[in-house]
Amino acid sequence: MFATTLAAIAFATAMQSPMPVSADTYQATKAVCRPFATSPIHTGPVCRGGGGGPLSPQPVCFCNGPDIKFEEPACWADGSPALFRRGATPTGLQTDKMISCIDWQRQQDKRSR
């Protein structure tokens, strides 16, 4: 079971798209700014606006300088996919705790060398 989950995470990471788990859940994404898609170096985007409730304008996020914003599959610090029920939006605190699954996998690859 654990190996299957890791294989699914690796596949989702390779595809750089959220991993569908069931009809009523989805994997969150993490916005990161990278100079190019395969760069191991990233920064967080700058977000402005929103915060007043579900009917307020959503935050607008952008990258400083020449970096490009990527929406990558999100994982928790332990590498498990950040799954939420359909229609639920991660809170700011939850979003801060999530990391890019791609970055998590890179960390594991470095440790295994």
C-alpha cells in the first residue's frame, strides 16, 4: 500500500499535475516561482488582494524578476499528498505548511545518495 502511494506520488510529480484520489477529493497545488521548470531553486510568489471572504476578489499572485510561476502538486512535510474534499479550499495556514511534491522528492533523492 505504501509503495503504491509513493508510486502514485512519483507519477503525479512527474506529470506536474494534481493526483486524483477519488471523486470527492483532490490534491492541492503549491505555487512556486522558478527560473525554469526543472530548476531545484525556487521562491514563493507574492500575493496581493482577497482575504475578505468567499465573495471577495481572490488573491493575485505573481513572481518577482524573471521567475515563472508554476502550480505543482502539493504534499505535506512527510511527503503525503495534500488532499482535500472537493469544494474545500486550503486555509492560509495549511497552504504555508504544504510543500511542492517535486521539492519533497528532490530532498529524498539527495538523502539517498
